[in-house]
Amino acid sequence: SHELIQRNWSTFLLVTVGVIAGLLSSSMDIAIFQLGVARGKFMHLVDNPFGQWCLWWIYLLIVLWSGIFFTSILAPQAGGSGIPEMKSIISGIHLKYVLGYRALVVKTFGITLALGSGMILGKEGPFVHLCCIMANCLIRTPLFRHIRKNDFLLQIMLGAACAVGVASHFGAPVGGVLFSIEVTSTYYPTRNYWYAYLGAVTGATVWRYVWNSYFTHPGFTSIVTTHFVPERSRFGLVELCIFALLGFTCGCLGVTFVKLNALGFRTWRRIMQNSKWFRSPYLLAFVFGTITCIITYPKLLGSFMALSPAAALSDLANAETWSETSLKSKEWLNRNIFANLFFFALSRFILIPLSILIPIPCGLFVPSLSLGASVGRMFGEISALLLDNTALLFENNPIIPGVYAICGAAAMTASITHTLSTAVIVFEITGNNSHIIPLLITVLVGVATARKISSLGMYESLSKLK
Amino acid sequence: SHELIQRNWSTFLLVTVGVIAGLLSSSMDIAIFQLGVARGKFMHLVDNPFGQWCLWWIYLLIVLWSGIFFTSILAPQAGGSGIPEMKSIISGIHLKYVLGYRALVVKTFGITLALGSGMILGKEGPFVHLCCIMANCLIRTPLFRHIRKNDFLLQIMLGAACAVGVASHFGAPVGGVLFSIEVTSTYYPTRNYWYAYLGAVTGATVWRYVWNSYFTHPGFTSIVTTHFVPERSRFGLVELCIFALLGFTCGCLGVTFVKLNALGFRTWRRIMQNSKWFRSPYLLAFVFGTITCIITYPKLLGSFMALSPAAALSDLANAETWSETSLKSKEWLNRNIFANLFFFALSRFILIPLSILIPIPCGLFVPSLSLGASVGRMFGEISALLLDNTALLFENNPIIPGVYAICGAAAMTASITHTLSTAVIVFEITGNNSHIIPLLITVLVGVATARKISSLGMYESLSKLK
């Protein structure tokens, strides 16, 4: 009977967390979108290109600095990804200070400001953390007194809240459940599974409904519409080898990415220790903000450089050869497409691992998806150039570069984070599942390569550095 | 170093199991298909309808009896589903006799004969068991001596082999991994996750390649092509309520299904104990074989009654309203579609739980999917009749009865087996993922209902009865 009461309250708790997380996540997405729109309007207050750049730059700095200010005065420990902290907490280490109300507020507004500024940052890591804080704060209220005293149940609820976080960030419930398993370090209590599933489905449903109502049409459809035609998505053995090669490349790049982040972190810490003048986080934000503004300025290399990670992913994953379709940035097609993809990939490869050093709540999941998508798209476009209309492909099925982009995206992020659930998350956010086998193989090869080269994924590396 | 050797050998083992399982599963599918074709040819040796029925009936009895004979002389313990046994073994109970070479042979040929006879049975449960036997037998060979002595590793390998079994039966790797988590009773070692994923992807890739090459075109596409149009698959809140109602109905039916099976089992055991004459398994097979032959005879109620579970699922999940599309059985459209669906559902609801009592390796997963699909399709057709062109649906998006069929299929099987991973398996075998939210919600409601009414799923019920 006591157990039944606990079970009912746990169910109620996770549905509550799911509903709040879904609403919060979609509200934050809308706020971030509106901040981006405001930035575009602000920039067009003047007419000459240099003036426009300055406004574009000033807007970024003001929003980003206010985020840092907000974080530093309320809860400095709430900066960064949050997933390393969650891993520690779920494996039983008490880090109570990262689960308080202050962190809740800072995370919510910090992520919104960090992403709204136009920096190439993500929301996933901090949002997962945010959901755990939410679950923890709810359990502390008198309403949930029945489940408060049970430490084991608290762990289960926090694990399930991780699943809710992922699910209501991407609308990817199954990926969320798998992610919550991977976050758990050694033994996963199978009781979690039901709770994680319940919360994840609730969160994903609410998020998809609000998100779709605001951005597209009401309904629960997937986020990245890939327009793959199932009948044409047939992959032969030759293509599988290319996918494996793509996985290997992403694995190597992923390890380099983590090492670049660690190098940046150490360099920054050395500067902090040795210099009185350069230790301010505002200065760090100024440096990377300015670099970001120069590189991503739409009128420099092309409007595609300014795309948000999610928009870039959607463009890159577009199934058809680009000339035929409508893109968020038409300038992908200007000049040389390979050069465009290369510059995009290079800029993201340098910007993302360094931007996440800024002490503001921020993640790297979706940004690294967009990085991987550009690498994958390059593979796809080159393969299409070399192999289309040759006997190496089955039944003259043309190569679909969008599938390579999706596989590259998943493999890159999976190699960086050492998590296999990335494959499922990416699979769920695309509107089609004919590409599941290439996707899983690319991710498998990527993660195997990354683990072989280095035992530290991004989250372990960040934990160790801190 | 020792651990590294073990890790490499484990990896090698699972890739081997994956490749063999993929090849074996597809070979069995082809053999079952050919046995069905042979049955059709055999039946048409005579011209008059009654003679045809007799041949149709004799063929079933001969093939089924030979399967039972084969099972009873070689390894009687290999009959039935196998998943209850696997659950016991993975939770640490030694049932060594169910993992030997004899069981391997009996399972392989037993399933093929059971399904090839034309009985409404499935291959999933025994095939999962088969993969575990395969892993166990491989570990016992001198090649894998490095990992043999480690009992903990053996458990992990068997758990991963379950994932391989599911993956190479449906070509559903993610569902396989989740299933292997659900089979584990209390704590899932997260090390399993990597191995399960590896084996599952290998198995699914090989299976999909061979299966597609034989039945459709070379490639790795999904099995049930649903032809949903993502742009039209938008579900509003009203539809979600109908999905929840469908889940509730499937939950209730699922519990009844399990109880019907238990009732049949107890009745049969009482007959066995009290009577000298009626205790033969051949008699049991004769009774259910004859009933099956009468009910599923294509010229009685319609050719749809004779469809194999997988073919029926594919027909029922067809997105469009049926008049427009090509079906495996055109006679769904004869007379009243609701009557046809009702007779199909009723026949499956009675046949499946009783047929699995026959002591031959057989499962119920895909058959109960087809049962659920007919219930779901009925919901979908009725909703379309009542709601289409009303203001209750968003933006005049028509109701897609195929989506209801898929959700019903998943919810029914999930309610019968008490496993949430069914949702993911069904999701993966369909060629589209715009329906994931309704699917997960239907399954969630179904499983919650079933668990609320009865604590015993099919596997627990079978374990307890034995």
C-alpha cells in the first residue's frame, strides 16, 4: 500500500515534470527565436554595411553579457553544460548546490540569453540539468512529501527527469529514455524505464504540440522534415562502406574537438591564474563574441554562415540535390558548394569547442550536429559526384546527400559525447526512418573510433577539467 | 590488458552472433514463405472446393505434426516461446539444458515448420531464445576460451544476444536493445548497452539486406511500407483522445488474451492428467489445426482470413483508404469492411492464445500485432466515418486509419507482453516516423491499463503456469 502510494505520486510527479518541461522548452525556443528576429531588425536600423555589422555585434555582446552577469550574481555554478554534474549526481555523489531554485532561474534565462545572442551554442545539456532541478524542487514541496524521504526513489526520479529533458528538448522520447540509461554509469535500475518513458512521452508531446503550433501547423510531426522518398532510399554495400568511412572521419574529428576544448580550457585557466587584467568572463565573451560576429556575418561568406545550428541542420539534411528545393539560406548554392561546406564546417569546428568555455549555461549538442551535418553533406556531395550513374550503386538509385548529412551529424555528436543514444535522437527528429541502418552503422563506427583513440568523451573531459 | 582481450573477443562474438542470426533469420523467413507457396500449389492439385480444403488441411497437419515429432524426440523443453526461460537465465537462474545444441537445432527447424504449416504463430520469442543458445554454444567453443570463464560476461553476452534476436527478427535494432533491457529484471549493467547495440545493428543489417534482396529490392529499407505522407500526418488533441481510448481498449483485450491463454493451458493440463486418450500433443495440434483450417480457409470468409500475420499487418497499416491502394488481399473490401475486420480480429483473438499451447517452438509477437492492427483499423475507420470533414480535426487533415492500425498493433502486443519496447519495434518496422507520438501514447495507456488490471504479462503468466 505504501509502495502503491509512492508509485502513484511518482507517476504524478513525472507527468508534472513532463508538462512543465514541454511548456518551458517550447517557450524558451520561442524566446530564442524572437531574440534572433529582434537582432535582425536591430541590425537594419542603419543602412551602411559596416554600421550594420556593428549593431549586429553590439546586440550579441549586450545579450551575452547580460546572460553572464545574471549567471555570475545568482548561481555561478550553473554555467556550462550540466550533464557532467548530472552524471555525478545520478551515480550517487551529492552536489546539492546545483539543484536549487537559483540554478533553476539562472538556467532558464541564461540559456535563453546565450542562444538568443546569436552565439553558436546549444540548449540540450543545460535543459537536461534544468529538468533535474525541476524534479528536485518539486519533490521538496509539501505535495510530494510521500516520495521525498526515499533516497533511492529520488535517484530514479532524477534519472527519469534526464529523459524528460532530452525528450522535451528535441521531441525525441525514445532517444531521451536511452540517453537516461547512458547517463547512469554502471547499473541501470529497470524500474526507471517505465518512469523515464512516461515523463519523456509527456514532455515530447507537449513540446511538439506547442512548437508545431507556433512554428508550423498544429500537430505532432517531426522537426526536421527530410523529404526522403522511402522507395528511393535503398543503400547498397558500397554505400555502407562510405558510411563507415564517414563514421571513422567523424570519430577522429570528434576526438580532436574534445581535445581542442580541453586545450582552450587549460589555456584560459592559465591566463586566469597569471594575469590580473584578462581574467574577466566578460573579456572571454568579448573575444569569442567578436570572432563569432565576424565569421558568421551573413554578408561576408554567405547567409548560411549565420544560420542557427537547428536551421543549418535542417538545410543540410534536405534530401534532394539543393538546386531543386527551398532552403533557409539560398546562398549555399553560390560559388562553390564544397568551399561553402568547408568554411561552414571549419568555422563550427573552431567556434563550438571554444564558445562553450564562456561561463553561461550552454550546451553543444545541436551545434555539433550541425558541424557533423556539414561534414556528412560534403561526403554525400562528393560521393554523388563520383558514384552516381555508375555500376557501383544498386539499380541506379541516386545517392541522397541529405542522408549522409544526417548520419554525419549523429556520428559527430556521438563521437564527441561518447553516447550511442544520439543515433536514436537524430533518428526521431527526422521525418523518415528509411535511413536507420546507415545511421546506426555510422554512429557505431564513429563511437568505436572515438573510444579507441581516447577514453574521455566531452562530458568526462569537462568533469576532469573542473 | 586481460580486460582488453576480453573486450575484443566479446566484440568479435557479438558480430559473429549478429551475422549468423541475420542469415539464419532471413533463411528461415524464406523457408517459411516457400512452405506457404508450396501449400498453395498443393491445394490446387484438385479442382473441387471440398477437395482443395482437404489438401489445405492435410498439408497443415503433416507439416505441423512433423514439427511436433521433431521437437518431442530431440528436445521437448524447446517448445513454446522461450522468452520466459531467457528471463530466468538472465536474472541468474541456471537452466543449462535449454541452451544446448539440441535446442538449437530443434528451435531452427521447429519454428520453420510451425510457421510454414500455416498456423497463426510467430517466430520472435523462439528466435530470441535461439540467439541466446547460439551465443552460449559459440562461447563454449575453444575459440572463445578467453571469455568463457567469466560468468558475469556470459550474462552480458546472453543479454546482448536477446537484443540480436529481436533485431534480426524484425530488422529493428533500437527496439532490440530496449527489449534486452526489459528482459533484464532489476538492474541493467550499462556495459551491456554497447554490446547489445553492436550485435543488434549487425544482425539487423544482415537480415534487412538478405530479406530485401529476396523479397523486394536490395537495400536496407523498412519492412512495412506505410505510405504515410508526413505533411498530412498531423494529429490534434481530439485524435490523441481517440488514441488513448484505443490504448485502453487494447489494454483490456490484452489482459483477456493472457487470461484466455492461462485458461486454455489449465484446461489442457487437466485433460492431460485425467485422460489416457486425449493427452497426445498430436491431438492438440489436430484440434487447433483443424479449427485454424476452417476459420482461415480463403474461400469461406475471404482471402484476408488466410493472410500470414505479417501480411495482414502490412495490409492493415496501409495509410490510404483502402479503395485506392493495392492490398495483399483485395477481399478486405468485399461486403462490409467492419464485419471483415471484426471476424478477422475475433478469429485471431481466439486462435492465437490457444495455438501457442502446442508443444512446438512458437511465439505470439507478430500474430498479436496483426490482432491489434485489426482492432486499431476498426477504430480508425469508425473515426474517419464520424469525424472526417468535421471541425473536430485540425485544418481538415483527414484521419489516416493506417496510423490507428499501427498504434493498435503496438498497444495490443505491449499490453499482452507488458513491454514498452514493442512501441519502438513497431516504430522501426514502419517506413515513416510521423506517427511516433500517437504510437507511444497508445502503448503507454495500453500498458498502464494492462498492468493496473493484472500484474502478470504473458511471459510471467507462462513462467508461472510452467
